[in-house]
Amino acid sequence: MSLVARKEEQKLLNQAVRKNESQFIAVYGRRRVGKTFLIREIFSNQFSFVHTGYYNLTRKEQLSGFFKSLQKTGLSSDHSCPNNWMEAFELLENVVEHSRAEKKILFLDELSWMDTPRCDLISALEHFWNAFASARKDVVLIICSSATSWVIDRIIHNKGGLHNRLTLSIHLEPFQLNEVEEYVQALGVSLNRMQILEGYMSLGGVPYYWSHLEKGMSIEQYIDFLFFRKGALLKDEYSYLFGSLFKQPEIYEMIIQVLYKKKKGVTRNEILQAAGLTSAGGATQKLRELENCDFIREYTSYGERKERLYQLIDPFILFYYHFLERRPKDPQFWIHQANTPTTNSWKGLAFEMVCLLHTQEIKNALGISSVLTEEFSFTVRENLEKGIHGSQIDLVLQRADRITNLIETKFSQDEYLITKTTDESMRRKRSDYQRATGSKNTIHLTMIAPYGVIQNAYARNLDSVVIGDDLFR
């Protein structure tokens, strides 16, 4: 299929190629997010040289594969297989010099896999760019990797010969809801927005996870197809996900497990203690790597004290731990679980996560996209002497126009009915927030529900309502 969405990335890459000087471009992002597809589609596979690194092979095997790619591109048979990366990139120079293309597009995919222990890959890449490619005006060198932290540490923040050499870096993130909708339509599949929303709650915005959707499938059938039927396509995706990104995946999985057990967020010290990690610096590095892969986020929580918390935000990983870690044997598990208490409880949490991933869309819906806004969560324990009953608010928008939105998310298959209990809970949260913070801002109560709310006496106490369609805009 043709390329959909990714408008800004397409614009940046096309602009780079038109420049009258050589370009060094890094494209990185989590596994399955569509990096290779993006590059191949934009350049119509018209590369002067293209090579993909091999997962978990030795330096000798990596060099042999690189040499074969050089031969496919037209390297003379007079040359022999290089013994090191310096020799390999000298051969690449030869290919560039003999290319008749106006622009020599060089694509090195999964470059991190080529960087085996004690090899000279980065030094050779530095020399190739600094001594050869940058001196020309017709080379476009594109490197790509799913190991986002490797790209950031070894290329973007390189302190040696590659320091500040990149001309463009693109962090390719998962699709937002509107991009998934565009992608599903391009597949020729008819799903309404509620079905796409429910799919997003399980799959997130990873294009590959949506790519096998076929006409006539409901979202429930598709999730069974991906995860629960015999020979399911993505039954081993979780183990591959971490194994392909990290050299010690078990440590990262341990951190993820800690974050899953405390879904609202955990401090770094709590992660150190729960995961049995001894190095604070090492833990910080690993948390940063998980954040670079769009698996977790670091955010601010206010209450009795200000804390920096880490929270698991990847919908697929959350879905995995809730339903796939102990995989059920029912091949139609998801269809059979529809509307059960367990599934409905999970949908409430999953919908809340989708909302946290679409805060810009929420601000657009509230008409405050141009207002400077601080986003945080708020937690305060009961203190009856101060009139505080104890509250947790997952999303607070504190605005420069002296208004604060306290946001509540409610998942429902129909218009949400605000009961006396819900109304009292939201009003209590507003009171607790005002008493605990002493905020002079006007406090607005905002509810997000897929189909909005039933208009009754309690609904009139809300200041604003955001609906599912708003999250697609």
C-alpha cells in the first residue's frame, strides 16, 4: 500500500534531498513503527546503496553481508570481502564514485545491529562522512534503527568525530488516532471510530499491528487473530520487542513489570528498590532508554510534595500484561470476553491511557491549543482537619489564562450517565485540589467520554465535555 500520514516527516526528508549539499540523516523509533517503510516509499527504493544489519550475528558475518550488498549495488568483482569496517566503507566510497545517480541515496537500516562488540563501525562511519561524503554535494546518507537509545547515544550525542554532524534527525513515533483512522481507510477496511478507539486501547498506534486488518473483520475478531488463535501472528511479539532493542532485555522487562503493577506511576527510587537494581545512574539510563522507545513517560505529580514519576504508557504492553502474559487457550478469547467485568474494568484504564496520549487533541477540543499550559497529575491524602477527603486526579491542565481543568475520563459504549456518586466525587476532587494547593485559578470540571454524557441535573455541574471524536482531530 502507499504511504499514509507522516506528512511532516515526508516534508522534511524531501526538503533534505533537494538541498545542494550532502545530508546525514538519522531516522529512529520503536520496532514496527514504520521507519523502513517510510524511507523506502519516499525514495521509491531508488538507492545507490542499501543494506540492513543482521540481528545478533558476529562482526565477520556482518561484514560479509555488507560486502554482498555492495556487490548487488555494482561493486566490481575485483574486490574481496573487507576485514574491518574501515575497509568496508572504503568500498562504499568506490560504489558512490561510480554511481551515475544525481543524488547518491545510501540507506543503512538497523545500523545498531552492525555495531558488534569491539568493532570499528562508528570510527569507520565517522571517517566516511567527514573525509568523503561531507566533502561532496550529492550524498544522502540515511541511517535507521529501532534501538533508539543507540542512535541517540552513539550518533546524535556522539562526542567524537560525529559530533553535530547530523543534518536531520527524525524520531518516528506511533500513530495518533486520526492517523490510525487514515491508515485503516487506506487498507479499505470499514471501522467506525469507536472500533478504532477500542483497537487503539489494545494495539496503540504501531502501524504494523494494524497492517493485517482485512475487510469484514470486527476489531474483536482482529485481536483474536493477532494474539489468541492458534499460531497467532503476534503471539511472541512481547519477547521480540525487548530482545531486538536491548542487549540485556530482562532488566528492562523487570522495570516494565514494576511500572505495570503501579499503573499511576512510580518514583525512580521505588523502581530501584522493587526491581532490585543497585546503580541509580544505570537505572536512570535504562528509564531514559524506555522513554526514548515511547514505552514509558516521565511526568510531574503534585500533592503533599512534588514528585517526578515514571509511568507505563504503551497500550500494547499494558494489554500484554493484562491478558497475554498467561495466554488463555480459547482461540476466540477476546470475542468471548466482550462486556465481562474484567474486560470492562480494563477498558476504563486503557481509555484513560489513550486520553493521556492525546493531550494536544484534548486542548484543541477545549479551545486552548494556543494557551500556555502545564500538564500534571495530582494526589492528596485524606486530611479531615483541613477539609480534604483524599483525591487522585490523573490529568490537570493548569493554564496561563488562570483557569485549571480537572479532567475525569469515563469509558462507555453509550452516552455516559453521571450519577449522584460521580457528581459528588468530581466536586470533592475540586474541593480537595483548591484546599490542598490554595490555587486562585478558576477550576473547571472536564469529563472525557467517547459519546459524551446524558444531559441530566448532574451533567450541568460540568464545565466542559470532550468526546471520542475530539481525540481524532
